[in-house]
Amino acid sequence: MRRVFHLESEPSAVPGHPVFNNLTLGFEAVDEGGALLARCVDDLTLQADLDREAAPRPGWYRLVSDDARLLRLAARHADIERDLPEALAPVAALFGTTPEPGPGGMLRVVDDVGHSVLIGAPLPGERERPCELVTPPLGDDRGARLGELVTTALSLGFLLPREGALHIHYDAAALRDARVVSDLVRFFVAHGGALKRLVGTSAHLRRVGTWSPELIAAATAPGFAALDWPDAERALREAGPTKFCDFNLSNLVFAVPDKDTFEVRVLRVTLDLPELLASVELFEAILVALCAGPIAIAVTADPRADLDRLLAALPLSEPTRRYWLTRRASLDC
């Protein structure tokens, strides 16, 4: 195990500062050869069942700033193996200062003319409890690798959080094509609701929702599918995609370093391995089919029949197809 910093953001109630960025403590589990097995990090969307009045646990802290660039700098220079005062000393030294103590165990780093750089504070309200499990890219042995993680989580007594979700990232290299993206947007606009019912999307999920009208209009505009990728990418960027939606295109559109992916965010959290693997394969099959051409499954007044036709058309393994057909048969829609 090794400690790492995890950068995340949260809405702010402070006027003029709509977002606060956080560095929280996380951990990486590596194997005997040093290869990453999983990252265990905080997830600020998980709030239920936490005691907000609980005292901070010793050694747990976070760094807060309104500028993510300063936190990235801090992550490079802070001594993550030390407690808060010693951890921040190298960061303050970059600005020729020392950390300034504040109320409640807080520490403030300022530059040499007194401008605030960041604040370090004890981690509040049981925030050490939520844990998002992040895997490295999975290959053909994903069943065995996910099985090890699920078994370990269950043996350690992990619970399923009410607002939890399963997010799956797919390599977006094959999706970097205007025709494919146009067909993808049309497909999920038509079938996204039915797929969410099929997979049992939780009503407690946060930071999800449909694409903006601007993004849909850009991707489905006449002539978009024939554009070269740089022109298509420019049109999509101008539409302002965000990650906080059901199906996240922003990593693909903005070429996010080390995360060139298409992300599915609507799956319910689970430690059931068959459901995990069936979920991975379902959306993988959709993307494979879309890369080959449009998926011509009409939306009719009979949503059950629509799903049956869709599941029959996708390049799924037969066990996975039966899994989802059985799930579909239990739906009331």
C-alpha cells in the first residue's frame, strides 16, 4: 500500500467561488512487482450515513483551494507520509513562507506577500469512510481481476453506499470519428432511458443527467457525421460537454491525459461479480456495434419489445444475453 493524493471538486456556497478543489488522501494497492491493483480514494458524492458532527480522525486531512493548479503543485511537493504541518512545510517553502496555524487545526499557506495559496484542514465528518475503488485498465482477464477485488472488498466488510454508482470507462480510440459519435449520441438519446431501466439505475445517483440540448444539436447536425475529426472535435467542444451526465463524452472531446475514455455513469453500485461483468459487456457490445454502423432499432410504444430487439441485435455472449433478457422480463415497463 502507498499513500497518494486524490484531486476532486465540490460546489461552493462562497460568493465568487463556485467550486472548491480538494486534495484528499487515497491509497494505491500494488502487487509484488509494483503493478497497480486498485486505487482507494474518497468520493465526495457519498454523503448518506456519515456523521457530520464526528470529530476528525488523527492523520486524516484535506487540502482546499479555489485553483486546481495550486493543488497539483502541492501534490508534487507535499510530504504525503507526514501529518499536516510537516506535509505542508515543503509547499509553503516554495513561496518563501511557513504554514500559518488557524482555528480547529487548520493551516494556511500564503505567498511572500500574504496572498492565500491553499488551506489544510483535518478531514471532517467521517469522510475517511467513503471509498471509491478505481481499477487500472482491464484486459481480457477482467473477470479474474474484478473477482479478486470483489472478494477482498466483501472480506473487509465493505458496504454499498446509497448514492454509489458503478462507472465504467471504455477506451475511446475507436470512437474518435464524427460518424461514430453522431450515431452514438442518436442511439443514447433514443435508448438511454430504456437502458437505465434495464440496468436498474438508482434514484439516489448524483451528478448524472441527459446531455445538453447544445451537445445533442452539435452531434446530430446535418453534415456533422462527414466532418474530419479535428473539425468534429471543435464543434463538440464549443457545445460545452460536461462529465456530470449519464454518458460522459468530455474525456474524449477534451482529450483528457491518461483518460481518453467514454464513461458510462448510470450503473448501480454492486459487489455481485456476474452483474459487474454483464454490465461491462453490455455497453462494450453497444460501442462495438456503433463502431460498425448505426444500430437500427426503432423506439415503439412497446418498450419491452424494443429492449428484446436491441438485446438480440447486440454482439453479446449468449450467457450475457440471457442475463439481460431475464432482467428485462422482470421489468414492469
